[in-house]
Amino acid sequence: MNVGVSLLAVIALILIPWIGVSALGLDSFFGIVIPYLAFFVFFIGLIYRIVQWARVPQPFKIPSVCGQEKSLPWIKYSRLESPANTWEVVLRMFFEVVFFRSLFRNLRADLQGRRLIYGSAKWLWFGAILFHWGFFIVLIRHLRLFLYHVPSILNYIDYVDSFFQIGFPPIYITDLMILGGLLFLLLRRLVDAKVSYISHASDYFPLFLILGIVISGILMRHVYKVDVYGVKELAIGLATLHPAMPKDAHIGTIFFVHLFLVCTLAAYFPFSKLVHMVGVFFSPTRNLPNDNRMRRYVNPWDYPVKYHTFCEWQEHFKEQLQQAGFELDEEWCKGQNVAKENKAA
Amino acid sequence: MALPKPDELLQDVNLHKAPEKHWMDIKPEFKRGTYCYAVEPQVMEDLGLPHMGQWQPHDEKWPLPPDWKERTLNALRDRLNRFRSFKLFMDICVRCGACADKCHFFLGSGDPKNMPVLRGELVRSVIKGEFSPLGKLFGRLAGARELTEDIIKEWFYYFYQCTECRRCSVFCPYGIDTAEITIVMREVLHELGIAIDWAMKPVRFCHIVGNHIGIQPHTLKEIIEYLVMDIEEITGVKIEVPINKKGAEVLFVPPSGDYFADPGIYNFMGYLILFHHIGLDYTISTYASESGNFGFFNKLELAKKLHAKIYEEARRLKVKWILGGECGHMWRVWHQYHNTWYGPVDFLEVPKSPITGTVFENAKDNKIVHICEFTADLIAHNKLKLDPSRNDHVVVTFHDSCNPSRAMGILEEPRFILKNVCNNFVEMPENTIREKTFCCGSGSGLNADEYMEMRMRGGFPRANAVEYVRKKYGVNHLACICAIDRAVFPALMDYWVPGVDVCGVHELVGNAIVLDGEKERTMDLRYRPLKGKEGKEGEGV
């Protein structure tokens, strides 16, 4: 049900520009209006989400400590897993965001009779790395469409990415990475009983959507050749805020499908689980140092709480205290009363 | 219903199979042994908290207040505006499932709602369904649902099947911490008057009397006198224990479990022997006689209420710094919350060991030191006269208690101590210790008798690791630095791994310390013969 609905939704999203462009001739609507609209929603939406998170205070310093604390000088502490200062937190976040360090720890538990067996389970990490890194480099590669003069770094990335020189134009390694990663993540969601059970339609939808983007992109390069110069003209026009549909260019419907799916992803991004990309930077269990006893953390909404004071307690247990031979501390309570009166005055 | 036998308990647990029905269509079944009893109304009244009168979780209809829905949604909204952690964790989960088989309750029950991701989803779905227009529009497709009375029951069931151990947060790629969600959700339920008796009675006791057990000042003094007599009988040395002493250098606050029940009391004897051995100028307080904090298992406000006493007492007694005993969630509260609540702690001094001169820079702001840090420092400076052979009858493994590991990171100190006071120390498998340690299955106020089946299920992964080292190395002692561990492990071990005793680290320290003027030791602190001294105990040589 969840899978079917998501797949249908993506198919519908493919048909919209297909019909819009090839049957109705709405080139500029799908080439100009929709991209601007989508990226407007993307930026405003993302800023909105960031502001929402930033506005809510984090009341306590609650790092998840995954290694030895900094305590006695002769005990080596774990700088990455129990960061004791901001610099170490930055390092921890770097490894988390760039290499998915926590995911790398993943284990698999199996119950065999009465024995629990734990095994290494790095596949999820590997699939996630393929997908995210593939996506990131593909995105960077696309920059060449927005720049008149392509900087050499982009050419270099292109060179490395098509290093194996299989086919013509050569197949990009990152295309295979992102495709492999996506298929793995999708398959895992379908096959693993636990993950399948927790999946909503909103978990399958982005997978199908991005799969649609990747496949349409690959088709454009290798099967239905599009007019790349026309595409670049359009892209630069959009980027420089002088949008115009390139004249006499036959861009090809497949391009509009690709673009429309990208626009859908951009507009959907801030309102879905995909915001984890930005959210991870706000995660208080990762972005705070484990230096609680060294440096005080202030909770902006902290308020005083009434507790059972010593004097109330002493009054309550006067007899027992005297019986047990403890001296009563009248002096302290007198002092407390004076302090209270002073405060009231 | 009686507790099933160990071999039967896990028969229907399958970690790789999901139910046919969608989880939103499955209601919790309140089977005896899997939930704790509701709080007695008087307890809540004594603390000025709302309650639902006399009721029990297994009742078909719960006496929810008439405005329960509004109250619940307001409570959720309020937390979303005050806890970035909660808001973020509700927003960014991608349901990758990395946490799924990391929870001890899931591993022991196979119940999919005990996968941390689904535990979070129980709330996430309501937040989407009630507060988000998109969620309302797409409903179940987006994982959204409307709040119903059955969901309140479900929340109660599953947020009291989480021990706030934080193991899932170690594995989550975004650091989503289910403990944080559970803390918030127990607060939300509290606003309706829903709480469990076992977690609330200790709060009342601690608030009024000074400790969870409700031990009054004169009784505490008597208990200590008894323990001192035992120490004298075993070691031949009579030691003094300062109580409520003004002007002492250090205020020592132990968890009440350590002076109340077996095997905590042996650990307490260990503390006393240590302090006597080094001649520490310290005091114990009858007013601040609890370092643990059951308030934390109910509501952050209650947690703050209970520990305020420790600082007032430190001020009144004019001590220089505070030393804390071995306890689990206690150290999460002391380490991660204390100076936010009570700071700046400018009336105390930066802790400095009077014996070694070590300045505890890591505790320079809130001025509280863990006893394992303190003792490890003493041993490193060769200040203790130790005879580890007195623990030769012990083959010990160390259980990292969840919160000292994952909310503090005290991993090496207890190991260093154990290696110095025992000759036979072995580790459990690496995926079950340190930051990957498993909960005892009864933490966060869930150590009630009526909850026994769930405790045995939740404690299974830990017990299974102990069973492994028992078979492999003949382990007969499980050492830990948590009072709840010490209270609940004996039952867990009896059930899964009979023949393993439970002890604190300082009990073994107490066995090993060679006191000035002691007689020949033939017994350990439990009156058990030392290795090679069998048949000699009580003879007085």
C-alpha cells in the first residue's frame, strides 16, 4: 500500500511535465515558473525550519557520551566520543556529518535459542555513504551548467568521475554510486521485516522520487540525448535572473521530467524527513561537549523549585534527631529566617 | 500469572518478523508482569501533583480528566517550545532502523513498539496528526494519526518500557535520544495525573525524609553503627563514621540503596573502610541522605526538587566539596543537570584530594567528584595498602551502568580499580560493554516486583553476556557502579545465570584494603571465607 501509493505519486509527477510540455507546449511554465517557485519554497521552507529549531532553547547539556570522559590526567580520554571542548565537538560533528560515524558502529543482533549474537552490520552505512556522497558529487558536477567558464576543479571532478571510460559518453562512477545506494536503501526497506514495518509512504516516496531523478538524468546522457547547450543557456538564464527559453533549441521532454522531479524534491525537502540534512547540526546529543562539571550550562527557562529545606526537615524530625544524640542547628535556621526577612524587605 | 521459565520466556521472540497488522491498529495488552501499578492518589496529593484517583492500568476505562485531550496537546506543545532536543527528535528521524535491535526491551520481547524508532513514532505520529496540516491531509501515509484514549494507554505502556539508558542514541546517525523522548512523555502523562507507584513513593520519601527508602535520621545512625560493628568483627578495627559533622572537608552522599539492603550494604562498608584507611575528613548527612534521584524518572521538576538538599547541606555543613557514591542515573543527574539547576556553585571549592593533592579539574565548576575517580586517583598514587589476593575467591566481570557510561563516560576508572583490587577480572563481549553496555532492564524506576516479566526480558541481553563469561571463565561476581543494578541484578542473575553474585566496586576495595592494626582477615565483608582460609572464619586466629 505504502509502496504502491508512493510509486504512483512519482509516476504522476513524471506524467505532469510530460503532458504539459509535449502535448500542451508549456515549456516556459515548466522551465522557468516551476523552478523559481520550487526553489523559493525550498529556501523559505528551510529557513523557516532552521529558525524554528534555533528559537527553541536547549535546556540541558546532554551529549551522548560514547567513550572515556576527560577526568584524571593519566587516563586517556576519547576526544571524538567524549569531546571536552568546542574544537573536539567540531571534530566529532565533522566525522558524524561527513563519514556517518555513528552509523558505522551499527551491529546486528540475532537470537539463537537462548543466545544473543551480535555481528557487524556495515551495509546500511555503506549504502548510505554511496547514496549521499554520490548525490553530493553529482550536485557539484551540475554546477557546470550554471557557469559560463567552467572552473578547472569541475573538469577535474568530471575527469575522475568518468575515469573508467566505459561507454560514450563515459559512465560516471557517481551515477552508479547513487543508483546502487538508492536501490540498496529501497530493497532494505522492502525486505527487512523490521524496517518495512516502520516505513510510511513518506519513507518510500523520496526514494522513488530521487530514483526518478537519477534515472531520467542517466537516460538524458546516454539514451535520449538532449541539447546540452540549450539546457545550459536556460540554466544560466535562471541563475542570473534573466530567465528565457532558449530559441531554436530542442531541449527534449525528458529534460523537463528531470527538472520537474528535482523541483518537487526541492519543494518537498523542508517539510519532510529530508531536513535531517540540516537538523543533524542541531542535535544536542552530538553538538555539545561532555564538559558538564567543568563549565556550567545555563537553561534560559530555568525556574526555582520549592524543596524541603533543612529547617523544615529539622522541625519535622526534631525528636528523632535529639533521641539519636544529634545537635539541632538552630543557628543556621535563625540565619535562614533573617535572610528570608531581608529578602522580603 | 506466574513468571514463565527462562527457556519458555523467549519462545515467541522473533527479531526478524513483524506482525501482520499495522502498528497503529494494535492496542497494548495489559498483561500482568509487563506494567507497573498506578500511583496511589495520596502520594500525588502529598506532593501537590494531579492524579486520577484510584485506578489501575489494566482497567478497561481509565478515569482520564474530562479535558484530557486538550491538556495532553497543550503539554506536548509546551515541551516542543521548551526542548530543542524533543522538537528536533520529532522532526528528523528518517526511520533507517539502525536503532531497532539496540534496545534491550526489544531484544527481550520482540515487540516492535519497543524498537526505539517506533517508540518515538508513537508520539511523532500524534504530533503530525494533530499539529501539522500536511499530516492531517495525508494521515497514515505520512505516519500521522489523531490522539485517542487508547494512545494514552499505549504511551503509558511503552514509555514505562524504556529505561532511559541511551543505548539507541549511540547508534543513531543523528543522535536521537529516546531517553529524552521518554523523559518528556512521562512528564506529559504526569500532567494528566498518570504515574507509577514504584517510581513515585520514593520521591515522596526523599522529599520529606531525605532518602528514597524513608529511613529516618536516627535509623540511619543505627544502621551505620551496625555496619561498623560488622566491620570490626571482620577486620578487628573499630572505625568512626562522622555524621552531620560541621566543617568537614568533604560531604559524602551515597545512594540509599547502599545502606539499606544486601548487597548494597557491603559496598557501603567498602566506602567506610576506604575513608578510614586514608583518614579522610568527611561527613555523611541525615538530611541529604540520598544521592539517587527518582524524581528524574517522573518529571525534571521533581528531580530538581530532590537534589536541592545536597547543596543546602553542603552550605550548612561548610564543607569544601562533595563526593558521590556509586549510582547510575544519579550520575547522569549530578553530571549533566546539577550545575544548570544549582549553579554557580561558588560557595564550594574546586575539589582537591587531601591525600594525593590531585585537583579534580574536570569537576571544577560543580565541585562534585565520583568516588571511582577519587579512588582511582588514590591507587594511582599508591596511597592504598591493598591485598588483592583477598578477592581471590571472586572471578569478577564489570557491568558498565548505562548512565555513568553514556551520560558521563566513566569507563576506565572502575576497571582500573578492579584490576588493582582483584586478581581475576574479565570483560564481557565487547558489544555489550562500555558505551554499548546493556541496561539491567529495571532502571528508571521500573524495578517493581509486579513488573518482573518485563524486567527479565529487558535484562536478558545483559544476563546473556554474563552467562557467556560465566561459562567461559567461571565468573561468579558481577560488579557494577549503580544502586539499582545492585538491587535488581540478584533477581536477574537467579533467573538467567544462577550462581553469580552482585557487588559494588567498593565492596571489593573494602575486601582488599589492609587496615592499620587489623587482625588476620579470614572473611570477606559478607562473612564468606577467603580463599585458603576456609574453615577458619570466626576463629579469630
